[in-house]
Amino acid sequence: MFNFRDSDLIKYINNVSNKPPTIYFLLESIVNYGKDEKTKIKDLAKEGHSRVFDFEYPITSNISKDDFEINLLNHYMMRRIGQETFTAFQIQLNAKLNEIMPYYNMMFDSIEGLDIIKETTTKVGTDNSDTVTKVENESTAHSDKRYSDTPQNHLTNIQNGEYVTEYNYDTNTDNSSTNGTGSNERNYQETITRTPTNKIQSLKEYQKEIKSIYSLIYDDLDELFYGLI
């Protein structure tokens, strides 16, 4: 790991050329200055963005501050800064972001609610319903009447039907039912999940909105840079 003071690095960046440096040169100097093992170009913005954006500016919590800064640096990677020194560029970048970001933050926030995966709704309530109760009763009565005109026979002969002159066996059935109504209260919580029918289209729309906002930001920041080299 190398050691240097920020003032030494800035002096090196400012004096290395008579022309204003490109963002690539700035990041290469910030990230790889004095290192034996160099960071690859594709990772320069990721490793050096916090050194370029070493100031405060308003940015919504709905987007990543790191990703935002990395995107800006990668977009302007081969552009020369519009000021003679790195410090002057930082001052202008700071002022410009504080000017424009409150407006663009509102634009980012306006698409924050676009859920491209699913929409979940939770329903909580109380269900009051009447319960109907039906009670059915059934009773059966049997009447067994037997008579024999031969009283000399044993009673068992009458009961088993061997000597029976008259015989009546009656069955009476009584059916009744009762209806009752009661109140039943039930608390419930229901979660309903809906998935967009076309996820690819939703992703396209989301990306389109994000790119549109970044394009507007780039248009505002272009004045901080020279034309394309």
C-alpha cells in the first residue's frame, strides 16, 4: 500500500500536463498512483469515486449514492474536465450537483414505487356471520297387545306366540326438529400477492425511466467538461 498526502497527489495531477486532465487520468492517478499492482480500468470509478466526490450534495435514499457517482464517472471517463485544475473541477461539480439534484431527486422518487417484481396487499378485518343450528329429535313407542282364550297355557306360551288368539303390535314414531340462530365473530388477516403479467415489459419501463433521468443529469453536467476528444 502506498503513502501520499492528498495535496501531493493534487499537485501531481495539476502539473502533469498543460491541458486539463481527463476523468480517466484523474482516476488513474488517484487509484493507481504509486502502486505496483494496478487497478483495472473497469474498476477505476468504483475504487476512486469517493475521492472525487469528497463533498456533500443532496441525493435521494431511493438510489445508491455509490452507483450514482460511479455511473457519472464512467459516462465521462474519456472527457477532459473544463477547469484548469482538479480542485477547481471539484468546486464546480459540487456547486452544480447542489443546484440540480433536488429537482432530479424528485424525479427518482416518482418512480420509486414502481414494483417490478410483485405487489402485495394485506387485508385485515372482522367477519361477523350468523350460525344456524338445527336439532332433530326422534322418539319411538312400541305397544305389544296379546290375548289368548286358552288361559290354561303358560304365560310364556302367550309371549312366544304359541297360543295367541289376538295379537296387536303397534309402533308410534314422533319426529321433531328445532332451529336456532347464533352469532359468530372471526378476526382474519389476508395477504394478496399480484405479479405483473409481463415482467420483461415492466423491467423495460423501469430502465427507460432511470436512463431518461440520467440523460437529463448528463445534459446539465456537460458544461463542466470539454468536448469529446
